[in-house]
Amino acid sequence: MEDAMYFDSKGDILYKESGVDSVKNLCHRCLNDDKTLFYEFHSPLHQKKVKYCLNCIGIGRSDSVTPLIATESASRREECGYKLHFELTEIQKAASRKVVEAVREKENLLLHAVTGAGKTEIIFEGIKYARENGLNVAVVSPRIDVVKELHLRLSGAFRKARIDLMFAGVKVKFEHHFTVCTVHQLYNFTDHFDCIIVDEFDAFPLAGDTHLQGAVRKSLTARGSIIIMTATPTRKMLKLAGGNVFQIARRYHGHDLAIPEIHYANVRKAMEKGRLDAKLERLLDGIMTHGRKVLVFFPEIKMMHEVHGLMGDFDGVEAVYSGDAARYVKVQRMREGDIRILLTTTILERGVTFRDLDVIVVHTEYFPADTLIQICGRVGRKPQDPTGNVHFLTLYNTHHIRAAIRKIKAFNSGRTVL
């Protein structure tokens, strides 16, 4: 096994280590030690077997012969002023102070806030405090869509700051003092960030991936703080925060969340007969008549495409899913009004905001409660359009449907439900 060389910023060798220890089945980049997540092949070039890690292959191959090169972690203070186009509400100001306190005291924090509460603006003061005190900051999310939106909003507020942007296929890097990236990119860091802000910790794939959760801890300094922002916390998040929780039960514009309306329908059965379900068609007609846009969520890609093929009577219809190369273009066309009806999977349950939007969930009985809460949160996010309609088309009522509606009503009454 060949050694990899790690250098500091002056070019001196820090230590030697291979990308993958083929004997111990250990990846030194992502710390994967699951032997089923390694692949070995004979390399004619190296005239020996090469083993590489499948767990972090998405950010480039880490193997037993290719050296990993590291630079020494550094920090630097900088003036980090920002501009807001509106004044925070009293509850947002209180949350902002709590974020600053967590960064200053090096504590973890769970910011449990209803969808549309203005979580991004709440972290601005904490970021400003961190950077002006020389602390390295990462704002991360599991989803590329969310990362791009976060970078856009942070760049618009922190006009003079140098902000790194990192996700699959795209890297705009400066000095890694202020970084916005997907969680996967944290595999590239060890003991570097003093504050990591995780937006939507419960989103796929971070929620169930212990390796990605380990990447967050590995990239954090020994006394760093993790700030979790979500509308749907889990017990694991509560434990990570050590009970340090701040809750916001109202949206920043003060309007209630939309309460879903339940419609009993069998969209699949109608689809198998080669026609669009009558209730779905009536809902779409009504939304189009009122000049609004609609996201229609499906539990399966195949079902989504088949329904799309039955919608020839509607104009401005598109379908989008995670593997769609035109995914981001379609989202932008939806914002601009070129698309009126966007059929989608749960890929758009988070991180997107549209004005004049209603939502339909097809075969809601397949969806978990936390996903339904996030989907409902797409409606009424803008102060210019603070209300909207959510329709659940389902074969039958489920525990998850009832739980989602119960939690939304609790938020509207000023309570939060963990």
C-alpha cells in the first residue's frame, strides 16, 4: 500500500497516509469501514490490486494508491456586515440572539421553526459574529436545490464576503472561511469548521446516513457548534442539540399555515383505465381558473409520468424528478410563470418558494407525516401571497395524514409539537 502525502500551506509534509487502508478496510477521507462499501480491482498501471471507497465516490475516488493532499486548517477575522430588506419580527430577533449565543458559547442548538418562518435570515447575525471573531462557518444542506438557494440569499445579504460554493460538479472556492455546500462536501474537511449550520437535517439522504452525520462531526473543531434548522425535528436531533431548543410556531408574515383538504380518490385506478381521475381534473381546472400555479406531488416517478401523458388538455404542464437534467431550468420556468402545473416527486418538498401556489398530493396514503408537513409548507410562503390551498387525494385516511394535520393546527394555534 502506498502512502499519501499531506502538506501544510507552506508545502511541508504534515503526515503520510493512504486514501484507503486496504488491510483495515478504512477510508481516511469519509471514515467508512464497511467492507461491503469497497471495491477492488487489478490495476495494470500499478501492477497490483487497488481498492477504493464506494461511500464517497460521488466527490472523487479515494483509493489505496492515489495520494490525498491536505492543507493545514486556517482562520481569519473579517468584517462581515449584511443587509436585510425587512425588519425581523420579535420572535425572529429572539431566535437570532439564541443563534449568536450558541456560536459564542460553543453550544449545539436546534432551531425548530415552522416552514416559512424565515430561518435563513435568523442565522445572519450568528454568521456575522462568527466571521468577525475568526471562526470558520459552513452552511450546509443535504439537497443541491437548497444549497443553491442558500448561496443566492447569503450572497445577496453578505455583499462583501467571500463565500465558497460546493456541490457535485460545482466548486467555487476561496479560503474555506465561509462555505455553503452539500453535506457530502464535508468529507473534504477535518477539524476545520467552528460553526456548522445544517438546514433540513432530516432531509434525505442525511437523515438516515450515519456516514454523512459522521462527516458533520469530523469537519467540526473540537469545541465547535452545530446549529440545526428544521420544521420536523427527530429525537436524534434533540439529542444532538443537548436539549438546547428554540421554537418558532408562526411564519414571519403572521398568517396561518394552510390546512389540507382531504379528497377520497383512486388516481391509480383511473390512470389504469387510460383517463385522468375526475377529482384531480376538477381541482386542476379550479386552480387554473383562479390564475394560480400548482405543484402536484406523486409517490412514484412512473405514476407521475403516466399521469403527465394524460394531461393533454392542460397547457403549461411539466414533470420533474431528481434525475431530470432540466430540473433547475423547470423550477425557474415555474417561478417565471411559463409553467403553470409542475408534476413532481418529493424532490421539491423543500427548498423552493413560488408565489400564487397551491399544492395537490396524489395518493397521500403513501407519504409520511414529516414529508407532508414540508409539502404543505410550500404554500403561502410569500407575504404578497400568504395563503393558498393544499389538497390531499387519498384512498383512505392514515395515521401520517392525521399527524401532519394535527401538527399544522398546533403551529397555527401558537404551539409546537415535537
